Amino acid sequence: MEREAILSTISFPGPFKRVRGSLVAADAGRRVVEAMKLSERKQGSVHMTIPPFGPLRRFATDPKLALWTMLLPLTLILLIPFAFSATPPLGSLKARPTTVYKPRSLDAFHRARWRSINLEESERVEWDPTEVLGPDVEDIHTLSQLSRMSGNAYARPGNKNWYEIDGAWNISFPFGWEDPENGFRGHLFLSSDNSTVVLSIKGTTLPFGGPTSKQDKYNDNLLFSCCCARVDFSWVFRKVCDCYKNSWRCDNTCLSKALIEDSLFYSVGVKLVNDLFFLYPTANVWLVGHSLGGALAALLGATYGLPAVAFESPGERLAAERLHLPLPPTDGSLGPFQPAITHVYHNADPIPQGACTGISSPCAQGGYALETRCHLGKSMIFDTVNKLGWKVDVRKHVIKDVITKVIEAEGVEWEEGRSVPVARAEPDCMDCFKWEFTDFDEEQDPDAHLSA
């Protein structure tokens, strides 16, 4: 069906249209359609552009605009018959029961973080174990589809770097593309019955590769460096915060406060997920991403108790500590708490292993201080060095190689009798062992902001 035909289906012709017993003015219906701006329908896929999430929430909460909450589900329902064939709600993706711990009160959760960062005080957070449907990452097709969604966070539908995905997931909402310099962007993918929402977050765009590269690098260096991207004395003009003291010493409180600025990607992601909960209160929410996007997916998953799958991401565990993310208590006999986060990477990529370091490394030469290697959750590591004969090379970090040459590689038995490796925790991992992290009194340290 052509674009005009779909628009006529949802543009409420005539003066009024009865919806669940309510009379809705036709011009209000047309305004909703205009806001959604159906931008492309190609090869059975429907892609819609919606306003930024802040305004979406205002549409949903402002009584004058309350029609939005009623009309948005209706428009999706009306679109679905034209977008999908008779497929199960999750298409051919597999899900499995997954136990997650969700904070009983998000307000209490964020208040505990604030008190920990600003007052150095602890506050108890109540947690509820909840069983949800999470992605079955041991199913190779499911893993492939999630990696393709992660790759699509870098592109718009129809671009040459857009990956086709199962038809049951082909309603996508792009976010963050309105402002060319807004680095936090990607897509929402909805299952055909809206029961599952996959939030795919874009990773790093390299310099000269797009307008978001500057913001991407800033977030990379703040999240994954040991101390403000202070690789050595020559980086004094490239540092991203003023927490370095001297002689491998760094102010921990300063680092935590640097990470919670409203403009940083993690803070933007928190607001976006809050809006997702508002718009889809009963849906399962999965988070995915590649590189920086994968680390953000993992951090947001740890924040809200959501399943997350991260591809080739740098270690984010140190960033989680600096963000003061409260974690559920654990039975000591079971070991440390493991959130429902799966990291997927291969051992020829130095970035997730924290091995692209040192002043002569390609990362440092490009201005990136990607020094951390410890991950939350569990890691599924593909042995491409021995199985495929690859050499360790930062160029193997790109999502295209991960999708087409690793996850979708044919005839490779990654572990005996398995199509994917076993995901394992990293209990003994340590980041930045050379550094001393503590709270320094600047009044007693007059050279705090001077280079060593």
C-alpha cells in the first residue's frame, strides 16, 4: 500500500471519528499524524519519525494534549495490518524467562544516588525480583538480529549501512536525529503486538565520520578512561575533567560529579528510558548497542533492571561505580550480583579487552583514552584469533565485521557442541590498578589542577 493510502487510514476523515466511545475532532487526528510523520515505507517495513521524547511526554501528560495517549496506540494498531504478515509477536527471535531486580521506587533509587555522590551518605533501596522475558542470547539467530538492530543505530532506513531485520520488528522509531550534533541517537524497534520494545543506542562515530563525533569522543573519554583521559603529560590539553591530582592520583568525588552532567549521554538515556516506561508501561524493554552504545545500554540496564546486550563495548563497570549505581543485595553464597547484561565481543578486538592503550596505540593516536576492560553481567567471547586466524587489530571493532564475519559466520563451532560461546562473569577483573582513587582536599593540595 502506498504512503498516501496508509495516511488516509489513520488521518480520521470526516468531521469526527468515534474512538472507544469518545468523539475526536478530525483536525486533532491530523495533527497527530503530522507529528508522527510517516517518513518511509519500503519492502514491508514501516519507519516513523516522532518528536523528541521530552515533547512526547508533554503530549501524554498535558490535559490539553491528552488525545496523544489515546491516539498513539490506535495509530500503531492501524498500521500493523499493512506492515506485517501473520508472524508471532516476537517473530523468529527467542525469549526466555529472566529474573531481574527492579528498584521498587525510581525516586528512591535516584535519591540514593544523589546522596551517595553529593553527601557521601548511604540510603537503603528496596528491590523487587521480577521475572521478565529477556532475549535468548544463546540462540544464534536472536543474537544476529540484536546485533543488526545495534548496527542500525548508526543509520537511517534505506541507507546502505541499514541491516534488514525480521518483519515482525520492522516498525522503528528513530530518536535523537533531529539535532545533527546530538550524539545520543538510535532507534526503537517494536514487536508486532507492542509487547516488547528494543532500544538500540548508537556507538562512537569517528572524527570526520559525522556530526556527533565530538560528543561521542567526549563521552568515551569520560566513561572509559582511568582519570579524565589523562594518558600522559602530553594529554593535559585533551583532558575531559579536572580530577587529576598528581603522580597517578585522581579525585573520586570529582569524577562522579563529572559523570552526572545533564548533557552527558547516560543522563540523556535515563530520561529517555523514563519516557519509554510512560509510553509502554506493560512492555518488556530490551537495551542493545555497539561500542559506546553497548556500554550505555549496559549502564541503563543496571540502572533500571532491564535485559541488555552490548556488542564490543569497552568496560563499563568502573563507570557504574563512579555513577554510584545502587545494586541489589546478594546472597554471599551465590557470589556478586550479576545484572541481566550480556557482553558479546571477540578476542581480536582490543577495545573491549582494554588493550588499545598506551601513547602509541591507535586509540591514543586518535585521541581516545579507552582504558577500562571490566564489564557488568557476563561476557560471551568469540575466539576469532584461533578459530578464524585473526590478528588483534582495532579495525576489527566495527559492527559490520561483528555481524557478518563473527555472529553470522557459517560452519564455525565456537565451543564444543555450541553455536555461541558460554557467557561467563568476570569476578577477578580489575581496572586502572596503577591509580590511587580517593577524595582529596583541594585546599591542602594547591597544585591540584597543575600537570605533573
